[in-house]
Amino acid sequence: MIPPQVAGHLAGRQLEPLLAGCRELLEDPDFPTVERWRACGRPVIGHFQVYFPEEIAHASGALPFRMRGAPVEPFRSDSRFGSYLCSILKTSLEVALSGQVELDMFVTHPICDAARNLAGVFGRNFEYPCQILYLPQNANSAHAAEYLRGEYARLLGQVEDVVGCRVLPDDLRQSISVYNVNRALLRDLYRIKRETPWKIAADEAYALMAVGGLMSREEHSGLLERALRMIRSRETRRLDRIRVVFEGGFCEQPPLDLIRAISRSCYVVDDDLLIGMRWILDDVPLAGDPLANLAEAYLERSSYSPVQHDHRKPKEEMLLRRIEASGAQAAIVTAAKMCEPGLEEQVTYTRALDGAGVAYFVSEFEENMTSFDHLEIQLETFVENLMFD
Amino acid sequence: MTATAEEGLVGRGNREGARLFKEWFAELTRAAEEGRGAAYVFVMGSLAELLRTFDLPVVFPEINSLQTAVRHQAHEYLNEAEDYGYSPDICGYVKADVATQLRGGQLPMGRIPKPAIAVYTNACNTYIKWAEIWERMYGCPTVTLDVPGSRAAGLRPGPGDPDFEHDRRYVLAQLHELIPVLEDVTDRRFDEDRLRETLAHANTMSRGWKRVLDLNRSRPALFNALTDGTIYLGVSNCLRGTPEGARYFDELVEEMEHKSASGIGTLTDERYRLLFVGVPCYPIFRRFAELFTEWGGAFVGSTYLWFASGGAHSAHQYDLDRPLESLAEGLLLGVRDAMDSMFFQTDALLQMFDQYQADGIVYHPIKSCRTVSTGLADSRRDLMSRADVPSLFIESDMMDRRVVSEAQLKNRIDAFFEGLASRRAGSAMTSA
């Protein structure tokens, strides 16, 4: 099934206007690409952070829409939540309640205590199916992959009911193939960040990646391919900036202006921003049972985050590896305000960084924060200390 | 029954509960002094039935933490953990436990042994993050028992349903994986007959627990679900799978049946019957309860007694002929019920409201616990749109006295009761 083009206005643009267009799309709380998709009569399946097997929704012809909050005030959703919660929960519900985005199905995951409440909250507010996809939380069980394969089959059945069509194994293979291409392009983007970070600022790379959650991956891959070509040939001067890893953007996203503020004094050579889009590290095999392949990839060929416990991936060691592999000199260890997993992991990360003698900068953010002056001054001081130490 | 016999019977559950709790903690202190390692577990899916067969002392860090709050010492523990680096915005139970570990296991009630292993379900995500802390501190094995919950409100497939069987196989497989780890940690072989014994005791306890909860439909209510209920809950968790626990619940049923037959209530003048949704305010536990009882308000039931008993309220009975399989099934059903009572509780609350002839529902979300609290405002809104049920929504915390304002709570609670009174007066006038 050929997906509709919803970001056609970006096609043919040179790099700077293309990046500006990505940024505009990302900051538009009316989600125009999703609206255009729906205008074509095609369904939209909203999924909350962090990881969702988008291939399953894609194979059905639906748009897998990554719900990552929005730059909106939670006027309607505020009364549906308690006081001590992260912003992304509220703004994700807000855009649905306000009609800024219309869904045909909503899926959340047991990533944290707050997020798994969303199935209940959405379910009480909308008629469409709202559910939890129980990704395995015992990643070390020999039976986790088999269980997950079954859970994916259950999800597929629900998606088929919503979309009103049967999805065949070959449809899934085709979607996996589309996503393999997209993941490879994102790996290329991150390779550029690591190897020649002066060619693409952190906020530009982020915008380019994040718009993938707002359109089909075929269209996103087309954008990425063109953008990557232009980035590689971009004439930019290498500046005297320190190389940092940004950690803490696995769920709620920092505002673009915050990422831009960081990139004014640092080269962000790796990060965990929207890590769900890059969760699977390698191509998912096309041969064999596609659902089993997706399940196996989730468990065995995947990145790390504070919301997955896996004895094989101690998070502080994974962070140190990320720092080493990217040649970073320091880490920015952040957490979204009120994000329990992120805040808990900060303690572990900073102790591990202390142990390894890696400099770090600790902070908290909120997706709707608007003032960065204080943080920028602190960060500049941190950078200067490192550079002139 | 003679007056003396009645005197001994009424209030026995509270006295015996306190005694058993002290004994249990004294045993933990002995284990700590002897350098024996313990199994660290949580209330939602403790697996005490299995762990006891390996003679592991069982430590419930949630219960330890709440005890620091009840004893007005939580702030010292919270400060210590925050000094260590933990944010004011994370679970207070976790922080109190971190400080406990930093103090070598020292608590106001005694001392707890170090973990030889941590076994926990995913009923609360914080369980998993919490266990990671012990893993890093002690290098002990930590085992997640992944128990998939209901995927959506009302989606509760039962035994025989393919979706249920799929989940059951997964849980059973994980139990099979856990047993060799336990054998390794304790240097003991798994004994299926001992499992049958602990399961039999757990059956008695669960039956008793459900009966006790059901008996509180009596008028007047026999016990305060907020205060007395927490004592019973403590025994239900700490002594799960033991003969002492089974005897306790047999006797508690006896006490409650006697009180029901004799019309003996928890309050001498019960004016309002209330349901409680959330977690109690432990930093001012006694005073918090008094804010309601002073108005003649009795808590007849609570979701806390459901989820914090790991779903034991559903009285699942293990099949002793197939102990491990039945344990997997019971774990799946119990933990799922516990999660449902936190995430999808509206239907159950409406049912309970009728069954217990309640006058109102008190929602008490807390800063510390997102699992319980995230959806409560929306759940209340949904409930009020579906039924004419008076409700109160108050926020505080289970651990952190910095976010507990007694004066504000009192204002809201007083206004709630004034509303209930005028509502009652209004309906009396209408019916006259």
C-alpha cells in the first residue's frame, strides 16, 4: 500500500530551508502532516514513547504516530492528572482532547508508572481502542522473545480490527524492509554527528530525525537521503568546541531551543533523544517469521534506556561505552522534570562518571520550558572549565 | 459468649497483628545479626509462598519505609537519600530504603538483613528501578517476574482463553527459571511438598482476607479499612504462606463474624460510610484517620487493601495437585487484579459503592507513587459522570511530610462532610 505524501512541501528544498521546515513541522502543535494523512482516509495509530514496533501499524496501512508531547498548554488534560507528573503525559493527552490530532487507536507501554496509566486515561476519554502493549520486562528470560512474539500477534489482531484489513506476513516483511532502510539512514546521520559534528548542529539533526514520527518512513527516508547528501557536502568550519554525549531524552523531549543552546557551546556527538526510533541497532531479518524477527530484534539487537532492565546492558556501562565510542569528552546528564526513571538513573550515571573520571553536567528540563539563559550560562562555565583546565 | 471472652475477641486482630509484626521483625533483626541474607520482595506479587520453601527471611522494603513515616522518622531517611543524590521528586519508599541500606539496615523497628536475592514483579515499575539499586550496592541476583496486566479496561481474559494461556505460560516459564537461581543462592533443593504447604496456608489467608473485606459491608462497619485494615494487610503480606498467618486470618474472620452478629462497629456513632482510593497518608497516619472519624466517617473499604495485598482480595485458591502451575496462575491473576485496581478501577468502585452502601469516595493521590496516583483525577471525573457519587480529592504523600498540609487537608475534609450532611438533609426533606 503506497503511503500518502504528507510533507511534499519539503521536497526539493536546499538544506537550510529543509531543516527549517523540519523544525516548523516539529513545533507545530496542529500536526499538519497527520491531518493530511487522515484527509487521505487513512487511519492513525498513536503510540506513546519509548519503543513501539511501528512496522506492525505500517503494514496495515496506518500511520504510526509517535506521541512525544507538544508545545501546548495542558488546559484540558491538567484536570485529568495529579500534580506531580511529567509534562509529556499531559501534553500528549491535550493534543488528543483538543482535536489537534485525531487517532484511531492509542497504545502505551509499561515504561514507567505514569505512562502505563495512559491506557486507562485515554480509554476513559476516547471511543477508539486504547491499550497497553506489554513489552517484556524480564528481558533476561529465555522465554521473553516467544512471549513478545505472541504479544505482537495480539497487537496485530487489534490493528487489523481497527484498520479493517488483514495483514499478511509479506506485508510485514515489506514494512520491516522500509524500516531497515530508515534505521540505516538514521545510523548514517549519527555517524556524521560523531565523525564530523561541525557539519550538523544537534538541533538540526534532531529535527531531521524527529519528523520521522510524523510521516511514513518511506517519505522520511527520502528526506533523509537528500539531507544526508547535502550535509556531507556542507561547507562548515570546525570550531573549538567540546564533544559531549547528551543523555536523558529517551521519553519527554527537551525543547529544540534547549538543544540549540547546548549546540552553541558543544558538539553533541551522540545522545539518547528519541531512542525508540533507533532502538533496533541492526537490520531486522526479512526471512522467516516477521513477528518473531521483530521480537528478537527488540531484545537482542537493541539500545538501552532507563526504562528497560536487562542484565546484559547495565545502563551506566552502556553510557560509558557510548561516551567512549563517540569520542566524547564529557556528558550532559539530564532528566525531564518529574521523570522517575530518568531522575533515578541520574544518580547511577553520575557515580559511574565520577568513577571513570568523565566530566559531566547535570540538569533537568521540561518540554515547555522557555528560558534557557541560566542553563546556558552554567553550561558555558562548565565548558570553559573543561577547555581551560 | 461471656463478657470476658468477648473482650478478648474484640480487637484481637489488632493486638495479634501488632504482636506478629513485632515477632517477624525480631526474626529479621536476628537474621541480620547472624549475617544471613534475605529475599527482598514487594507487596504486589511477593512470591513469599515460594521463597519460604527455601527458608529465606523475607524483607518488604515498602513496609519498612512506611514504618519510618508512621513513626515520624521518614524525613531523616529522605534527607539522607537526597544528600546521596536522589531527587525530591522520586518515590519516598525508595529513598527511605536507600538511607536504610546506607545505615546498614537500621530501622526504627530493628535491623534488616542484606539482600541475598531480590525477586519482584512489574506491578510497579519502580520495583524494577529499586532492585537495580540493590544490584549495584550488593551485586546480588535480581529477578524480575514479568506479569503482564490487563491490556485495557474490561479486557480480562480468564483461564482457557488463548491470551490468558499465553501470559500464563510466560509466567510459569519464569518461575521455572527462578527456582535454580534460588537453589543456587540458598544451596537448597526445591521442595514441591513444602510449596504445597505454603500454598495451602496462603489459600487459607486469601479466603480469610476476602471474607474479612466482605464482612465490612455490615452496618456499622466492623473495622476501619484505613487504619485497622493496614494492620491486617501487614500480616497478609509479611506472614503469607505461614501457619501463623493462616491462623491469624481464621481468628480474624471469627472476630469479624462475632462483631457483625453483635452489631459492634469500629465507630460508636457511624454516620458516613466511605471508600478510600489511593495510599494512606502515613506521615500523619493517626491524625489523617481522625480527620474522618471525628465526623463519624468510617472507611468501609479501599482499593489499597486490594492492590497492596497483591490481589489476595480475589481469594484465588491454589490447586495443590499442581503447585507450580497453580502458583503461576495465581500470580498472574493476583497481580493483574492488583494492577486493575490501580489503573482501571471505576467499575469496581461503582460496584463496591453499592455493595458497601457507601456515602462517598475519598481519592487520595500522593506525590510519591505515580502507579497509584497518575490516573485518579481522571478516574474520579469518569466515576462522577457515570453515577451520582459524592467524592473528595485530596493530595499529599505517603512519606514526605513536606507535601502534607494538615490544615489544608482538614479544610477540604470538613467541607466534604458538610456537603454530605446537607446532601443527606436534602434527601431526607425530599423523601418526607
